[in-house]
Amino acid sequence: MHFMQSLQNAWQRNRSLVCVGLDPEPAKFPAHLQGHTDAVFEFCRDIVDATADLVCTFKPQIAHFAALRAEDALERLIAHIHARHPGVPVILDAKRGDIGSTAQHYASEAFERYQADAVTLNPYLGRDSIAPFLERADKGVILLCRTSNPGGADFQALDCGGAPLYLRVAETIARDWNAHGNCALVTGATWPEELGHVRAVVGDMPLLVPGIGAQGGDVEAVLRHGLTAGGSGLMISSSRAILYAGSGEDFAQAARAAAQELRDNINRHRRA
């Protein structure tokens, strides 16, 4: 199924705009998993199984797996999500960006090796660096626009013909790159008014919104500036606040409680 259709279905079925980021850090795992040879997979699998009915998407971060030599665990984790929770799409958080054959290999990595439904990308090398991904009309192409980190303003806020660069990026992607309707943008929760400027430019294009939870983004402000007229359009991402909500053998249940609290908080503001 097309990533965008899967996402829309999950928004409705699970009544959720929550995206759970899967960023495994073994030092933070519960004691009973410490030393397990397959702890990375087991930890992430249990989080997924505990929260799948509360989210609109999962977002594994590739560096957290690769640094641990756990790419095999990532492959199996995505396969597990597809098999056990087929209505929930998977975003591979990779932020790739390159040209020519390298870009083509990055697309194969995301969509053939890992079988992701979408991938995050860096658009700053231009359209040719993104073309191999855009051509996959069934896959989501999620492009950095206004990121949540403080240093994002170093370049993204620079004046570019009377508008900040991040808005020029949003305009170009919405106008020229989205022929298959498979593009989305990364817009940080820490800049809600700027998120609203992006929403005004791109219409109903989905926005992936990191920065909620540990980074301090405000849910109400994100929704006020970012919701579409239909009351959706957002993938509000939380990682550490959900993954490490508990440290005992009931860690998955604690993660479920944290995900449900975030979902319900979002929904209260959606109805307000």
C-alpha cells in the first residue's frame, strides 16, 4: 500500500498522530535485558508490540542500530512490524543525501534491504539527489525543512530572496518535487510558529514533527500551527520519553502508558 494511504488509515484507525522513534541505547535497557545477545531487537520489538495500536507510525533511527552493529536487528524489526502490525507504516530515519549511483544505492538500502515504507532525507544537494526516492511513488519521501535543533537556524533561517531558506525548501518541494504525492517535511516542534509558516506554504502535506518530550516542544502550539483543516497532517515524534519511560521488567507497559498519555493529550487539543 502507498505510504500516504497507510499513514492516513493509521491516523483514523488508531486516532493517533503519535510517531514512536525507535532509538535503542543498550545502557538504558532494563537490567533483565542487559547482556542478551539479541537485546536490541527484543527491546524494540516489545516497545512496538506494546504501542502499535496507539501510533500512526514507527521511526527507527538507523545510526542507533548501525553503531551497535545491529543492522540485522533493524531488518528483523521492520519485518516484525510489517508482519504483526501491517497497518502501521515504518519510517527509516536515515537523513541520507548524495548524488548519482550513491543516491540510488541509498534508495535500495531503505526500500529493498530494510523494506521501509518511507525514509528521511536531506534535500540540500538538490532534486537529482532525491530523484531515486521520488520515483518510488508508493514510498514516503520525508525531507528536512526546519529542524528542531538550535543550530538549525545557522542556514535554514538565512534570507533567500525575501523568505527564509527553509520556506524556499518547502515551496520547491511542494511545487516541483511532489508529483506522486509522496513527499512530507521535517519541521521541529521547537519552532511552532515557523511550522505554521510551512503549513501555510505546503497545504495538507504531512509534517514529521520531532522535538516533543525530551526536547521540550509544546503539543498545543504544534497543533495550533500545524494541523490541517481535517484535523490531522502531523506525525508527532517522541523517542526517549516513551522508550525509557520505565526501567524494570514492565518497561513495555510503561512505554505504552507514556504513548497513550501523549496520544490522549494530543487528542484533547485536537478537539479543543
